[in-house]
Amino acid sequence: PKMIYLKDYQAPDYLIDETHLTFELFEDHTLVHAQLVMRRNPTLSADLPPLVLDGQQLELLSVALDDRELSAADYQLDDSHLTLQPTAASFVIDSSVRIHPESNTALEGLYKSSGMFCTQCEAEGFRKITYYLDRPDVMSKFTTTLSAEQHSYPVLLSNGNPIASGSEEGGRHWATWEDPFMKPAYLFALVAGDLWCVEDQFTTMSQRAVTLRIYVEPENIDKVQHAMDSLKKSMKWDEEVYGREYDLDIFMIVAVNDFNMGAMENKGLNIFNSSCVLAKAETATDAAHQRVEAVVAHEYFHNWSGNRVTCRDWFQLSLKEGFTVFRDSEFSADMNSRTVKRIEDVAYLRTHQFAEDAGPMAHPVRPDAYMEISNFYTLTIYEKGSEVLRMIHTLLGAETFRKGSDLYFARHDGQAVTCDDFVQAMEDASGVDLTQFKRWYTQAGTPRLEASASYDAAANSYRLEFRQSCPATPGQAEKLPFVIPVELALLDAQGRELPLQLVGEEAPVGRSRVLQVTQAEQAFTFINLAEKPLPSLLRGFSAPVKLSFPYDRDQLMFLMQHDSDGFNRWEAGQQLSVQVLQELIGQYQRGEALVLDQRLVAALRSVLQDEQLDQAMVAEMLSLPGEAYLTEISEVADVDAIHAAREFARGELATALFDLLWQRYQANRELSRSTAYIAEFTHFARRSLQNIALSYLVLSGRPEVLAACLEQYEACDNMTERLTALAVLVNSPFESERATTLAAFAEHFKDNPLVMDQWFSVQAGSTLPGGLARVQALMQHPAFTLKNPNKVRALIGAFAGQNLVNFHAADGSGYRFLADQVISLNASNPQIASRQLSPLTRWRKYDDKRQALMKGELERILASGELSSDVYEVVSKSLA
Ligand code: HT7
Ligand code: ZN
């Protein structure tokens, strides 16, 4: 495979004004006829270069140029292109190909999932459907006719509006769809299957009625309402917050079981992984309900940020993905608790994106080069991309940001554009120069920001000094300073925010404000401070950086209780926990007895006693930093020491805080017993505290906790409580109850694949010894298959990504197992294979012995035969 570079971008030689597609779907093949109305790109010279159409795994049956059937001498055909010579500036190409969706296991292009036909074209799947200019800057008006056997495929869908349908001889029928909006091929979709739908309506802000339909397999029709409610909320939110109105008469979502990612924003016909649509109390957890809400919103928001305005090329992917993640996270913040949503997002970013930024696949938000674009649907493009947008929002303020987004949508509607175009709109709307800020798009790596302070009692002044740096990343040894927005406050001894007046300012400017650190070293001096303040820095995590400030543990305890920024209260607790856990890790490594700093116990005791604090916040503050995060912040990660230290701390906390935890647990369980389940934030909050309390309590080994756990499992009316009870038992010493409950759960839910995914995950994540053997045994379970990406993620992904002590077993057995799975997935589904690889790419984090074992497995994969470009890129970069 070869590298593709941003610097080589060239506008397309030809444009496709109209695309008319006909699909004849059969059980053992599909025929695709494409009529392309084309012309020479008028912005280029008048000569006529060869037309090079993309196409892979297609059997060419015929091709005609302006009605003239071409013979083999008239064109060149290779593995990935059909090349022919136009003779006029405007022309029509007609082609027919045969494809095989029934044997497409890669789930890219047209494929079959649970008996239905569906498509996934982003990024480069359309070329597996027909010969085409498969690039996002070629936008076309599509009409699609599909025909299939009527009994098995009563529902025939594509993008846009339905314009005609009818029956054919031999029990077949057909439908034609027309999409009035120009779109690139990656937004094309079709679906044919035996589906039921829930229908609703939304009246837009200009009073147009839009029909909403969610299609699912008949047995899932009772699990759609939450997604429908989420869709209507999203449509309203996008009108209110961004002024964006839906533009077709119909909006459809289809749930499919086999899907490589979460969902896809095809114009008017979103296709979803069923895990991101189906949710009802009995079968989906609170987290699953929240994910459905967020993904439905994300895909809907793409209608403007992605579809109406799309990407010029795939280097600009974050233009649509970073922006849309920012939009969906703000939506979720508005629908739920803003602070808790921010905590969740930051914890995720710091654990996973920071690790990516520190590894061999590190790349800028706008990459310069790639080998396989599917590998670049990354945490950096999505999550860090969203943080970059959040910083622009912080720097400009909500109102000016909105002016910028209005200008961006108005200026570029119907176009395929770049990240620079987006930033230009923000600059033009605000008058702010974002030239230096744009380094966030071009420089990879997580900046470090070291802060220190000194107080001058004689001058009543307080000087804050910042030093920023950014580690080298592949291909980028040196980095220039970033623009880092640091939101901060200065607190007095009672925790009150002090007026903030910088030297040179006439008067204080607020009590919480955003400073811009733009130089490698920079100092800010605050004046008129009668006492030495305690700073609350980087409030709301105002920039995706690693901040350090020399807080001592007492100061962190103070901030945990008094900081008026909810995010920073949590952050202080995390920093305190990290300090305490690192001390325990050191004790473990030196072979000393482990001794927990009682200040952590005291801090969490007062959190538990605080009845005013939002219960979800209490739950977040009780959650110790995860093992993956502790790994990320270690120079060399000692898996066993991290696990032992964290488990020791949890055990000590459980003993010391047993009574308070038990009270909180019982009060909330009682409420759960007496009120019916509602998928709503206050209920999520209550259950999250109840469930984290239970996970601590079980560590006591007391019989009344076991009884409570079994009662919760048996008597609850929802999956959140049931699955938590199961997970708690699975990780507990109560061996016989564990086995019985696991068996009962599987028996009860054996026909629900999404619930069985949870059952696999809970066991894959169990850190008790013997993890690999359990996972290997589960791979033989009748509900498991490597063909379904959700199953792979639930079992193999959860084991390698979450069960760190077992995966990193010193004998290398976990690594060998993962490499074996990657080798077999490489042949059937390269995208999934390459994603599963990522734990092995982090080998530099571990001790020499583990490094050698991990590298050995990467080398074995490299030597294992013909590798997909997806797997080859990740393995070769990891070994470089
Ligand atoms: N825009 C969608 C991307 C996507 C995708 C990419 C590669 C392979 C399979 C895929 N399925 C969906 C998802 C989104 O961000 O909305
Ligand atoms: Zn997206």
C-alpha cells in the first residue's frame, strides 16, 4: 500500500452532475447499472485527460460512452480502476457490474446483515458498488431504483424522497428514490429488507411537516421509542442552538446488526448499528440509553455539518467529525448534566486520546498523510477535533461562535471544503486572528502546561507562570507554541472567587476568566490581592493539555470541597487519588506493606455526606482513576502494581466508608424499587450512585451485601441494575452465586444479541485470575461469532482494552491470543482487525520483557501472509 499526501491534492478532472443507479438484488448476486452524466471540470484546462474511475471487487459486464458500447480495447481495467478516454467535454457513461453482497464480510460497500441488504460507503466503500469518482469533492444528484423479491424484502429504501414504486413479474417489486441535494458518493445508502417501522412527525421552524421513520427487525419494534424521542429533541435543539432546519420531507433511520462503527449519516437514510438505536429499560442500561441519544443526535447533526457542507478530501475529516462531536456533546450537556457530561468526556479523552497522541499512530487533527483512510476515524479526529472546536467557542464566546457557524453554513452550503475554510469563517465573523491557533490542526501530540505561582505579600500581587511544551510525535520532532485558553479563578481561604485584575488593567475583569497562553513561557501578574489565593486552573478543562501545578494534598482536598467550578472539584479529587495511588504503586514495587493516605478516605467521606451534591457527581467523585488512565500517565506502566494498588485502595475505602455507602445504597435501591424506570437524568444519577456504592460494598464480602446484590438482580425492572448486580458478582469471591447468575442471565436473554454482548463484556472484563481461558471458552459459546463486530468488541475488545492484568499476563499469552484474532479478522474484516490491534501498538509503555513479547506478536502478524492495508499500516507504523 502507498502513502497518500495532502500536499498532492488536486481538484477532480471531471464532475458528475447526475448519477442514476439501478440495483437488481438477488440472493446470489446483485446487478448494478450506473448512468453518470459527466463533464470536464470547468475550473481546469479545456483538454480532455483520461477519465479514471475507482472500482474494486467489481465484475464489469458492460460499459458505454454516450450510448456507444465500449470493447476491451477502448478502456484499461485493473484491480482498482477503470480508465477510458472521453471525446467531448460533456458525456454520459453507462456501466453494468455484478457484485456479491451475500459474501461481503468486510461490511463495506453493499452487504447483507441478518438477511437484509444495506450499505456502508464512507469512506471509500462506494467503489465496491460501481465504477465512480469516489471522492468527497465530487458531488452529484442521485436517483436510485432498487428491485428485489417482494416477500423477503418488502421494504426498499434509498436517499431522498420516494417518487415511484411498482411490482414486477416473478414476485419482485421495485422503488425509485430521488435525492434533490448534491452529495458525494460516501453519503449514498440503500436498504432492502423485511423491516417494521415506527413513524412520527416533526414540524420544523418554518412549519414544514417532516415524516420520521425508524426501521428495525420486527422483534425489536418495542425498543425504538427512545431513539425517536432523541431524534425529535435533536431536531429541535439544532434549530434553537444553530438555526439549522431539516431539509427533506422524510428522515429515516435503519438499525442493522452487523456494522463496523456506531452509525452513518447517509442523506435522509441514516444506517445505525442496532446497539445505537435499540433501547428499553429491560434490555438496555442507562449508559446505552445515553449513547443512543448521543449517536442519534450526532448523525442527525451531520445533515448540516457533513452533508450540506462536506469535506473536500479525507484529510479534512475532522471538519465534519470534530465539529459534529462538539455539537453532540453540547446537546447531551443540555439534555443531561453539563458538568457530568464534561467529566465523562474529559476522562475518556485523557485515557484514550492522550494515549493515541503518545503512540505510533499519533497524527494531527488534520493529518498530512495516510495509507488507509479507515484507520483515521480516530479519537484524535473525533475527540480532539471536538476539543479544538470547543477552544474556538471558548475564545470567541457563544454568540460570536454562532455568527461564525452561520457564516460557514451560508458561505459553503453545497460545497466540499477544508478546515481552513471553517476557521476563516470564524475569523471573518469575529475579527479574531486565529493564525497561531491553527497549530492545533497541524501539530500532533498532547501539549504539557506547567504552571507555578508566587505571592508577593508586600505588593499584594500574585504571579502565575506557565511553560508549555509538546513531545515529539512521528514525523514531527519540534513543535511551536500553541494558543492555550486557560480558564481560571483565584480562591480565598473560604473558597470564594476573588476579583481578577491583571497588572495594567484599570479594574478587575470578572472572577473567572480565560487567559491565553501563547508563548513557550509566559507570566501573568494579578494585583490587589490581600491574601495568597489558591488557583483553580483550566476550569471545565478549557484546553486538551496535561496541566501540572504543585498542589499539595490538603489543597486538593480544599478544592474538592470548595471550588465553584464543578469540573474542577472532580478534577481535584482525581489528582488527589492519582497522588495517593502512585504512592501505593511505589510501595507495592518496593515490596512494602501498602498504606492508604487517610486524607483520601476523609475526602470521599465528606463527598458521601454531602446531601446537596448531585448524586451523579457523588458517583463520579467516588470513581477512582481507571487502570488505563494510570497506565497512560506512567512513564513505564507496571500493570500488576497498578492493579494491586487500585484494588487495595478500593478495599480500604469500602471498609472505612461501609456505613455511608450502605445507607446511600439502600436509600437509592428503595427508590428504584418504588418508582418505575425512566430514562431521564435524575434517575440515571440516582442509579449511578447506587451502583458504584454496591461495587464498593461487595468488597467487604459481607453476607448482607451478597443478599442485596441478589435481590437487586432478581427484583429490578431494568438492565442498569441487573447488569451491575451481575458485574459485581462476576468480580466477587461469591463463586457459586456468580456461576448461577451468569447462567440464568444467559438463559433469559439468549435471543437478544445486544444483551448477550453485555454478558460477554462483563466476563471479558473480570480481573480475577484465568481471564484468557474464560475468554477462549466464551468464544465457543453459540452466541459468539467473529463475523459480528459487536461480538468482537464485546469479548476480544473488552478483554484486551479493559482487563489489563489478564491481557498483559507476563507469559505473553494475552498478546498471542490477540494477534491470532487479528490475523483471522484481517482476512474477513480488515477494519475491525485493525481497530482490535491498538492495545499491541502501545508496547513502548511496558517493561522490556513485555515490550519484546508485544513486538514479537506484531512481527508475527506482519509475517502472517497477505495483509490488508488497514492492518499493514498500523503494524508497520507500530514497529517503525
Ligand atoms: N461518519 C461515519 C463514519 C463511519 C465509518 C467510517 C469507516 C468505516 C465505517 C464507518 N461507519 C461509519 C460515522 C460518524 O462519525 O457519524
Ligand atoms: Zn460523525
